[in-house]
Amino acid sequence: MVTIADYKGKVKPDWCPGCGNFAQLSAISAALVDLGIEPKDSVVVSGIGCSSNLPEFINLYGFHGLHGRSLPVASAIKWANSKLTVLAYGGDGDGFFEGTQHFYHTAKRNVDITYIVSDNQVFGLTTGQASPTSQLGMKTKSTPEGNIEKPLNPLTIALTAGATFVARAFSGDALNLREVIKKGITHKGFSFIDVFSPCVTYNKINTYDFFRQRVYKPVTDTKDFDKAYKLAQEWGDKIPIGVLYDVDEKTYEDYDPVISSAPLIDQPPIKLTAEALAEFL
Amino acid sequence: MKTDEVVIRVGGAAGDGVQSAGLIIAKAFSRSGLHANTYNYYQSIIRGGQSWYQIRASDRKVRSQGDNVNVMIALNKDSLERHTSPTINEGGASPIGKDGLVIYDQSISDFRKGDCQYCALPLSEIAARHGKNALMKNTVAIGAAMASIGINFEVLASVIRDQFGNKGTAAEENVKAAKEGYDHYLQNFKKLNVTLKTSSKKFYLISGGESLALGAVNAGMKMYVAYPMTPASSALHYLAEHEKDFKIFVKIPEDEISAVNMAIGANYAGVRAMTGSSGGGFSLMVEALGMSGMMEVPLVIYESQRAGPSTGLPTKTEQGDLNLVIGASQGDFPRIVLAPRNVEDAFYCTREAFNLAEKYQVPVIVMSDLYVAEHYETVEKFDLNFKIERGKIASPGSENYRRYEYTSDGISFRALPGTAELMHNEDSDEHNEYGDVVSDAVTDPTLRVESMKKRMRKLDGYIREMPPTPTYRYDDAEIAIIQWGGTQGVVEEAVDALREKGIRVGLIEINRVYPLNPDIGKLLHGKKQIIVVENNYSGQMNRLLRSEFLVKTDLVTKFDGESFYPRALTEEIETIIKR
């Protein structure tokens, strides 16, 4: 039986004390244990950034690739071997700046992977610049007079693109985070989880207290797109967390004539014969 | 004029069916047991402009598009005037000379005449008698052209039937139209003085893109992910059409960055995958190329050159990407670059690329060009026996597993996800033998040096195992000519022509462009002169050869977007030799 010890990495995380990423590392490990998924069958693909270092700190198959590019790698791993549980993981800069087109199109394709974003609304590893989710007016190293770009809303983008599972969680609510991740992994199709993950070093606005005072868990019909879209837009004194949208649709793999029959890795290469060349005669 | 070969050119506007007509003719030659070679001159336009297609055939191997045109099918007035003008400006193509004849519709009048034979036929009238499709006049013209050189009509009929779906009225209408064109020619005009020795030999008429794709299939490729870009798309189209037959996952993702990352992801998971593009798309893949080198994930990229820079000439050929491909991505990491010399070679280079990528756990780039990718050639045989070698893949339970173990050959065991007990991290950051990062919290200069050396020494093994560099008429050569990639055929023809003039030249053919085989240094030793021929402006291979082998060289280039032509190339080389 899988236990939490099985997922414990041999390298200690080097995140700042109090970083929201710790809660996510624990929640991901715990969710995989709860679901009885063995480390050998789990893959985490990440980009570049503080949060993207996570594969170094967990015992499974880790792929720490390029900034913004976790989703194409993760999609192809799933297509190559659908028996694996594939997670993509990274920050808001990684996913919503350089990775935006992959985010949109992976959601549209409904690839059966889970994408968790550690959203701290700032660049951490590059020492504190404005990110795509930084609030308007936020002063950072790159915006000393205050951010003049509106923040992007990852949830409405995911919904618009066609994601079949859209959720939000908070590193300050570990139990709920773990449950949401479990639901995301169980969901068949593309599941997107945006996690509020306070950056204790570079974001003095969106702190643990900021979110504790605002987050609430709405009771909603997760099959209702309009309700989900409305909740996704809530921002201010009250910010909803939990699963906002969860519907069953055929996945990309279901549609594909080659992958739908068997995992690609289990399909031996065809033997090329002279008949295949006959069309050129 | 040679009487044992024939060159036919079909000219018209985009949308006139120039290429379809050219391919029917090429296939008629191929099915007559003749060697054929084709050349496609076209623009990035769907309707209009002016394009032409040239087909050369003989019982001898024909290795380029050739120089002397025997028969021209002119599908409009522009092409009728353009190709008969002595001041023709088509990138080295010669005009129809006085020995050549031109087949055209008799409704075209008042055109500027050149010094050749004009055969006006009622192409449209004949076509109209057999069906409603106006483009059937092309079929009538093809019938006439085949009659002029004495190709058996039944062979042509079989090709037309295949082309038009074998059944239904279209196929039979076209066969009847072609027959009337064929008969009309024989009744009204003289046959050309050529004797084609047809045979019962079976040839494949195939493009480089298709041949390359077949090589990948033969190598056990299971995934092809590529964003469309001319001239790499011929491989994409062929594979997509045969997705189910070959059980290959074929996908166009959102961009080339995604494509290459997908190919890397699939290879990481243990499935052979390739991506492909031209220089523009390859430029977007550059960062991921380095990741493949750093993480030692096998990768095959098909890079199909077209004339640059930037968007450049989308439908024109060039060999201008060598510097890009061998220099792409930051830092030093091992890579292997192959460049098929012809359509047939594209098959063998590509299937080998997959074994090399997994054996050495490096990115392998198969560099081709528009000329090889899009032109059709006859190939006598493909050897389909191939041993897929997956390289070092770890089994469950390997003790003290180190993904990046510092081995003597630099190659360590990969553990594919799903393998029990061998979980580990693969990282684009510098890492130690276990895959643990040594760039962040713990910076370790000693481990950095060991990891660099481990990766780089993989190439030593590859260089040792390289087969000898191919040569042509080289044994007694006093002067060395060097070509790389798709210029092989035309340069061989130039070598033959120079030999006929008593000049002792021999050819070195480079299809392993990086790293270069050290045997080239030995081949060049003691030669009176070394002349490098390449399809680009600055002589990119020339510079590489000079720096690798410290040799003095002369250079012949062509960068007008078209391939070399044998006669002009022969003259240019001769001028350099006699200078």
C-alpha cells in the first residue's frame, strides 16, 4: 500500500520558510496517496520558477523542463503512456505569460492531465517582478510606480478555452487543497487548479491574511457553465474557492483513432512491408 | 543532343494543374521501367503566377532535372513565350532550343516566337468532346507529349486511371481525351529523335518528404507532431494520411515550441517521436533542443531548409541553415546532424536518426531542403529490414540507480516513467548523476565539470562508429569536389562531365554534417585543389571544413532559390580549376 513516506523526496525543498508551495507539495503527495497511485506511475512536469522546482523534492518521475512549456511535455507523456497519472505544475509567470498558448490549447483539447498553478501573483525566482496576475497598482521591482496592467483571470480563460474541470484553492486551507487536487486528478479530461500561494518574500499584498479574510466555499452546481463563469469573476471582499466547474466530456485521447485503442507505448511498431510502398509504383 | 534521355517541361499558372500533369508524366516514365527525376518551380500562391514542372527520364540513372528540354507543354501564353525565349530567367533553366518542340492549344495566337518547333493542337476542343472539366486539356496535351517520344499509350492510360480514382466517369473521360491527343499528334506531327529503352523494372516514384516519413515509420516512430511549414509539410501530409495504417499519432499543435516539447515528452516516456519544420519553425525549437541535450532525452527533428532569411522564399530551395542547426541553443551539448543526399538517402538517414538518438540519448537533426523534400525521383528498392536499437533502458530494481551515471562512454541507463523503483528527476538545470540539481542551493563546480564531460564524450563513440564518408569517382582524383546534402545528384553529373573532358576530379559526399567524420581530412590530404559546392551565399559548409581540417578551398555557391543545373555547374567548376 502506498504511504506518504513513498512520495517523500530525498532533497529538502529550498523555498523560503512560509512559502505557499510547501502546502501544495504536501497536498499533491497526500492526494496521490489517498487515490492509491504509486510513485512509479506518477509524473510531474514543471516549467521554471520557484514552484517549478517541485519535482526535485518529491519521489516520483519528475520532469523539470523549460519556462512555460510544462503542458506540451505533459500532454505528450499522457499520449505516449495513458497508464500514467500526469500532473503539470508551475507558477503564474510560467503558465500565464510564456505558457499562455499552451494553457489555452491544452484546455481546449481536453487532454486527461491535471494542471496545478501555484499562483503567488509575482515573480519569485527572478526576485520580485510583476507577473500576469499581479494586482493593478502593485509596486514591484519592475513596476516601481505601480503595476499598470490589469491582472489576467486564469479561471475565465480556462472556462472559455473549454476546460472540463476548473477549480481554485488556497495554500492556507490544506485540507480543501488536498480534496480539490484529488478531484482534479480523478476527473477525466483537463483539470485546472489555480492555487493562491502567498509569496512571503515579494508579495506583501496578497498575504495569507488577505486570503483568509476573503475566501469562501460556495455551494454551486458545478455542471452549470454560467454559474461557474460568474463565480470565476468574483474578486474583492469575497473570493470563491473549491471546484467551480466539473463536467464529463470525451477527451482528446478518446477521439484519437490511434491512442484510443491502447496506450501508445504498448502498441508495437508496425512492420513496414512492400505493400505499404505499392502506392508509389 | 542525347538521344537516350528525354526532358519534358510543363508550364502554366498556379491552379492550371501543372504539378498534377508533371506527376502523371513522371509516373508514366516510372511505369515504363525508366529512371525519372523531377523539378518543381513554383511560388507561394494558390492561383496565378507562373510555375513549371520538369521531368527527365532515361534508362540510365538521371540524377538531376537536366538541361536540354525536348518537349514543352505550355498551358498558357505566358509560359509559351517565357520558355522559348533565349533570355529566359528561371534560375538556370535553359530555354526550349531548336531541337525541342512545344505543345500548346491552337487558340493561343499572336505570341512571340522562339527558335523551336511549334505543335498547335486543338487541346480544349478535344477535351470538350470527352467531358466538362476544362482542365482535361492537360490530359490531351500529356497524350500528345507521350506520343512524341513513343511511350506506350496503355502505360499512360493506367497512370491516368489511378490518378482519377480508377472508376467513375472522370477516369475514362480522361483516358479517352489522352488517347485522342496521342493519336492527333501521331497523325499530324513527327516523333522526336529519342530512343527510350523501356523495361519491366519496377520503380517507386516518391518524394523526399515521403521517403523520409517512411524511414521514420521503418524506425518505429509512433508520434509525429509538427506545425505546418513548407517544405516540411510533405512528410506531415503523408503521415497524416496514413495515421491509421501505420498506427502513428499525428498532431498539429499550437506552435513549433509545443511540437518540439511534445516530441521530447513522448521520447521521455519511451515512445519514438519526431517533430519537423523549416528554418523558421526550427528557430522556435531552439531552446528545447538544448533541453534535449541537457536532459539527455532522445529527440529527432526534421529540418527542411528553404531559402531564408526570415520568411524568405517559401517555395524555393537553399542550404542556408547549417550555421543555425549546428549552433542552435545556448551552451555546449552533443548533437548529431545528418543531411540526406537524395530522396532514397532520406529514408536511410531518418531511420538511422532514431537509433542514434536513443543510443546516444542526444538530439538528432535530419537536415534536408526543399529540393529533396518536394521533388520526385524513381527509387529502385528500399531495404525494409531494420533493427530498432533502443539503447540503454533500465529494468525495475536496478540497484543504486543513477539516471546520469558517469560512464566511460557517457551513456547512462534511462528509466522510463512507469518503471518500478527507479523514480528520479530529470532536469534542465545542471544536475549530478542522480538528476539532483547542482545549480541552486548547492553549487558544485567539480560535479558541473564531470557532468559536462559525461555528456560531451558521447560524441566520441559516435565518431568512432561512423561509416566511411561516401565518395564518387574519387580513387584516382587529383582535385576534390565536396558537396553536402541534396546537391549530390547534380554534382555527380558535373563530375562525370569534367571527367569526360579529362579533368581528374572526384567527389566527397557529406551526409553526416555534424560532427564531421575525421576521415574527410585524410581524403583531402595531398589533393591539388579542393572545391566546395553549396546552395547558399556564404559557404557555410566551406567554413566548417576549413576550420575542422585547416585546408585551403575554393567555393561555388548558388543562392537564387533554385537548384544547380549540371551544365552551368560544370562550367563554373572548370573555370575555377583553370583559373
